[in-house]
Amino acid sequence: MAEFREQDYNKEFDFGLWKKLIHYLKPLKKEVLILAIVMIGVGGIDAIFPLMTKYAVDKFVVASNIDGLLKFSLAYGVLVIVQAINVWLLIDYAGRIETTMSYDIRKAGFQRLQELSFSYYDKTAVGWLMARMTSDVKRLGEVISWGFVDSVWGMTMMLTTMVIMFYLNWKLALITLSVVPVLAVLSIYFQKKILKAYRKVRKINSTITGAFNEGIMGAKTTKTLVREEENLKEFEAKTAKMRESSVKAAIFSALYLPVVLTLGSIGTSFALVFGGKYVLLTTISYGTLVAFISYTVHFFEPISQLARVFAELQSAQASAERTMSMIETEPEIQDTQDVIEIYGDIFNPKSENWPELKGDITFKNVSFAYEDGEGILEDFNLEIKAGETIALVGETGSGKSTLVNLACRFYEPIAGEILIDGVDYKRRSQLWLHSNIGYVLQTPHLFSGTIKENIRYGNLEASDLDITRAAKLVNAHQFIKKLEQGYDTKIGEGGGSLSTGEKQLISFARAVLADPKIFVLDEATSSIDTEMEQIIQEAIDKLLKGRTNFIIAHRLSTIRSADRILVLRDGEIIEAGNHQELLRTKGYYYKLYTNQFMKEEIV
């Protein structure tokens, strides 16, 4: 199996990546357009205020005149009210864009996670996926929506200010803006440093999220092994790296903004020095100088805001890379376009075209190896008839689970064919096959909610009566009725309020409700007591009738009634036959069974 490893990203600022993210703004074109108009209005009005100040200084202050002051005050007041409305609108629409965009990205991410093959989860930790779907997506929503606000406002403000500055005095405008080329060079330098630092921060954040997940899921193991102190030390080491990297990233971001402000102050000082001379030479009016100083400050304020947005984009690109890499990951197992046209895909099935599955399964010269691993099966052949129960026995790593996973098309062979009812299963829909599979694990997964909801998960169209019949069929009805709220009992996350055997019975009922043609029991009775095993064994006997079944079991007493028992070693069948036949041969199965029987007798 592939080792969990976080992906590294080393690209420069990627405009193509952000173009892909902007795609999620398409459904919000109306809101984006309104927000852009509002921000242009905000920037334009902000640029008008210094002109109003210039007019007031020259008309009323310098001239010591109050004629027209009332009209001026009213006009100024109208601008303030309009600006207040604009600010309210920008907050409203930017908030809508942020929440809707985050929702759409998460929806696309979750949909892709449903489509991805098992191999993706073999090499990707749950904690990393959680970080992408939560903090990374949240970061993107904030930066894109509010970054758009600041960018449109800043560009409008800068362009309008430059036009007015050159209109008032082009020489003074050139002197004041002479620091801009220096600012551009420094921006390029800082953006590289900031991007590198934040990539490291986001990578470590995923590792920490993974550690959180492992700590929570493994809480019982931690307690029983008394590893609290060691776990804390390991976690502290991870968070120390996060702190170190975050401080370094914050230092670069913190240095960038003062650099912008310093250069802005230098530009303002140029305006004061040279503008003061022009006033003394009566080249410009006193009001023009006041307006120029205001415009200088106004020009560099949006630059500082754009610098902040740019710094945040550097940070957010790390989140964008990680999120989009997940969304754009292609499933290793995909149906061909011809198959999709006939049978549909996972989210748009054409079940009316699905053939009935009988249950014949044939492995034809099949070879398989996990990614970065040794070969498991080599030129493997096996034929299973519909309705046959096949038990798989062997040491860990012998190929039992691999064989079942290939039959279920959770993985595909790298050579050879697997036929379902005589047809290569690649010529059928994945959903068609998976809809006909019932799978019960050693530790069954139950969802938060009620017992009824968990059973109904096997068939969402099932009635309460159907659920009760399924529960009775697998001997689950008796213990369910003893619960205070019966089928409406909430079982908690993962079914924590139930015993392992009770969870198994519910998972059996869920499988019965789905009415699968192929059934897989993976160590389904290895973690329960003898009394519950007998109840479950009766449920299994009922469950397996009329289906093609695979049973993976270490407890050999549960497979004595199997039609065929296959003993595997290193991906090869070394023995095959029913229970009595294999005992008579006195080979590997005989030794395994008698040793286990003797141990059970001793116990």
C-alpha cells in the first residue's frame, strides 16, 4: 500500500489556477456585477472628496468667503449618504459571494470524493482531506470575495486619483509617483517569499488536522496503552513546526505592508516639498496643494490594500493548490464514454438499461499489484458460479481481500479480465455492479442517526414495514425492540452506543434491504462472543441464500457450510474444496482448522 504523503507545490504565482477558481463565480455573475459597480462607485466618490476639499479651501478658506457654503455642504452630505449606502451594499454582496462560493467549492469537492477510487484513500489521510474541505475552502471564499472588493476599489481609486493628479499638475504628479517602480520590484521579491512560506504553513496544517483525526479515532487505544504523554509530545512537535512556519510567513507579510507605507510616505513628502515650492511660486493654489497631499495619501492607501490582497493571495494560493488538486484528481477507475452513454454514471444512472445480475464471476489470467507495491496476483484464474458461497482462507497478505476488492471493482486488474455473467465488467457501469454488492466488514460503519435510518441506508425507498422485515430476517428485531425507543433509538457517531454484534446485525439488515446479488463478509464474526456468533451465524445462513457470496474468515467454524473453501498463499490457490474434502486431504487447511479447534477447546 502507498504511504500517506502530502503533495508539495513549487510553482510561482499561478494565474491559471485562479482562473479555474473564478469559474465558481459564474453562477454569481449578477452579484459580482452589482458588487463591481458598487465598488467603482465607492472608489469614485472617495476620489471626489479631495476635490471637494480643494474647492472649499480655495473658495471659502483662502478667499474668506461663505457664499455658496450651504449648497456645498448639502452636496457633500449627499455624497456621504450615497457612500454609506454603497458600503452597506458591498458588505451584503461580498458576504453572499463568499458563502455561496465556499458552498459550491465544498460541494464540488465532496462530489469528487464520492467518485474517487479506493486507491486515492489508500494514500491520502482523512485529516488532509478535512483540512482541504474546511479551512482551505474557507480561506478561498474569504480571499476571493473580499479580495475582489478591495481590488476593484483600489484600482478605481488609483486610476481616478492618477487622472486627477495629472490634471491638477502633471510635473508634481510624476515626482510624487516616482516611487512606484521601486515598489513594483519589492512586490515581486516579497510575493515569492510569502508564497513559499504559506505553502509550508498549509502543508503542516494538514498534518496537524490528520493528527487530530488520529487522536480522536484512536482515543481508546491511547488510553489502554497509556500513551497520553507521548501523544502530547508528538503533537507539540507538530504544532511547534506550525508556529515556526507561521511566524516566518507572518514576518514576510508584516514587512511587506510597512515597505508600501514607507514608500507612500516618501511620495507624500515629495508632494509636500515640491508642492510647497509651487505654492510659493504661485504655480498652484493652496487648495491644489492640500488636494495633492490628500491624493498622494489616497493613491498609496489603495496600493497598501492591494499589497495586502496580494499577500493574502500568496497565502491563499497554497489553499487553492491543495483544494483544486483534490477536485481535479481523476478516479483511477472510470467507466468509458460508451458505457456511460448506455448505463449512466454515478450521479446520473440509467438503471432502466441495466441488465439483471445473476452472479457468475470469472477471473481470467488476472494480475494485480498495489501502487508502489509488490505483485499480489499473477496470471490468476478462478470461476465462481451464481449462488455459490466461496470462503477465503490464508495468512495476512495472501490476497484474500485483494481478490474480493477486484471482484467488486474497487480496484481493477493490471492484466487479464474479470467477467460478470460472462461479460468483462469494464463494459458495464460501476454503479450497476456496486448496486448489486452487499459488504459487511469486521467493524461495520454506522452513521449518526437512528437505527431505522441506518437500516434504510440500504434502500432509501424502503418503508418502515420493509425495515422491520429485514431486521427480523437477520435476527436484529429482538434486540432492537428491547431498546427504549426501538427503531427510533439514536445510536451516536459510529454506533457507539451498541455492541459490535448489534452493529453487525444492523449492517446485515441494511444489506438485506439492498437485496444484493453478490455478498461479502469480511471477518464479520471475529470480534464477537460465542453467543452472539450463533445469532449472527443464523442471520448469515439466511442472508447468503440465492446470492454469490465471499466469506473472509479467520474463525474457521463460520465457513464449514461454504460450497468451496479456497486456501490462498502469496496470491495463489494452494488448496480448494469444501470443509470435509479439505479435512480429508490433511494439508494446510487441516492443520489450520485443528490448531484453531484445539485452542477453542482449551479456552
